[in-house]
Amino acid sequence: MTAIEDAVPSAATGAALIDGKAFAEALRGQVAQGAEQFARSTGQPPGLAVVLVGDDPASQVYVRTKMKTAADTGIRSFPHLWPGSTSQSALLELIRQLNEDPQVHGILVQLPLPAHLDEAQVIAAISPAKDVDGFHPINVGRLSQGTATLIPCTPLGCLLLLKDRLGDLSGLKAVVVGRSNIVGKPMANLLLQANCTVTILHSRSRNLEDECRQADILVLAVGAPRKFGAGYIKPGATVIDVGINRIVSEDGKSRLVGDADTDAVSAIAGAVTPVPGGVGPMTVACLLKNTLTAASAAEGLAFD
Ligand code: GUN
């Protein structure tokens, strides 16, 4: 199964919709097989500690989805759902304990943390070997050197979809809009490693529309609901929409939309990821893949 075999033309025109949901399901199936082998060899399943501080509703939904999907894949979650008043020292002590716990192979601290906490210090406290988000400075450095094994989940998911759709990415012009540590910067690094010519655009960039229109691969990761329409798209381009924005539509109903105006983009693009059902499910599947990678490395096995 590949995403593009399942890709169907979008309603508006001929652009294919890249089915991230189906691709993620297949990937989770592979991870589940590896997790089962891991459990048979070691007598325990891969373990993922999930840390959430505070009651941000979106973060609560993401964390619940991650734990439920982990359970369905044969990965044991260790939830640590702590109040928004949690202190920096208490959180660092929790991370220290999780680093030493042999049942925990991966540690996920859901971001953003409440404003009074020092996010960078918390991330740096996670053992690089258990850093299944790939956010620790050591893993960021490895990614930039091309030696990473734990790669940030959303960019990894985007890369897998792109390779499935396009095969060899060498020489393609890739434009990444957004420069976050979670998506934009690691995405650009991965595309560079895949031999793309990479441009990163951000809020201060000039001629955004013209720059985007040069892209064979356009990755949108800014959180601007439906900002990117037909004028930003090169004919035939592959558009990866990382935005997940909740809006209230004219009928008063709340719904999720991406950074792309998907119908308008579909008139010009060759393929586009839908929201929901595109990149989102790949992020969760890649988290589980990274957990299996971390668990296997900890035991000197190769099940990922
Ligand atoms: N918040 C938004 N995306 C992510 C992610 O990929 N990992 C973590 N830990 N927090 C996030």
C-alpha cells in the first residue's frame, strides 16, 4: 500500500489527495509487528511516558490520541498528567526518574508547556536515547549532521509521504513556510538531506507568494487558516499542509482547516494533503515508530 495508490482526485479538480490516514495505518501495522517481536524477545512491551502539564484543550486531545494509538499498537503508555501549577524543579525530577526507569523507552513532553516553565531546560533534561520527539539539542545536532535516529515526528511523517508520492526527491526545489523547532527547521534539514534545494520562509520573508510559486514541494507550517491559495502554487506541485487550525464556519459549526485553501490549491497542484486526514495521523504513527526505535536500541535489537 502506498499513499498515492490510494490517493483520489480532490473534489474541485485533478489534484490528488494524499491519504495520510491510510499510510499511517499501514505504518502503525509495521510498528505493531515490531512491538510484538520486541515484547516476545524482552518480556515487556515498548514503553512511552507521556507528560502533559496543564489543561490546554488541544494538548489534551493530542495526548489522548497518542496514548490510545500507542495501546492499539502494542506500546504501553505511562501517563503523567500534571496540573498547570507544576514547578520547574518537580518536572525536572519527574524527567530524571523517567530517564532511569527501564520500562520507559521513550519520553514525550507535550508542548507548549505553561509560560512559567523553561521548555528548553526540560527538553535538555530528557535522555537523548529516550527523546522520541527528537527535540534534544544532541538529536537536533545529529539531524543537522545527517546521523539522527530519532527524528521529529511531524517532519518525518511529511518526508515519508513525499517519498511515497515522488520517489527520489533529488534536485527538487522545496519551500518550507515556517521556522519552528518542531516542524520548519527539522523539515528543512530532512529535505536538504534528501538532496532538495531548500528555502525556508517565515513571517519576515519578502515576496512570499512568488517564492512559494517556485516550489516543486511546498510545506506549509505556519498556523494561518486557509491563507495559501492558488496564487502560491506552481502547477503540478506537491503541497504538504501541516496546519491544523480550528475555525468557526458560517453555519456556526467548529471545524479543522489547514494553512492551505485546499479547494483553490487543488486547481493548480499535483497533489495535496487534506486536513484532517493528511499529516496529523502520520505524526502519531511516527511517534510510535520512534518509540520502537528507542526501545530496540536500548535492548541492542533491530525491530524498527
Ligand atoms: N506540540 C505540537 N506538536 C508537538 C509534537 O510533535 N511533540 C510534542 N511533544 N509537542 C507538540
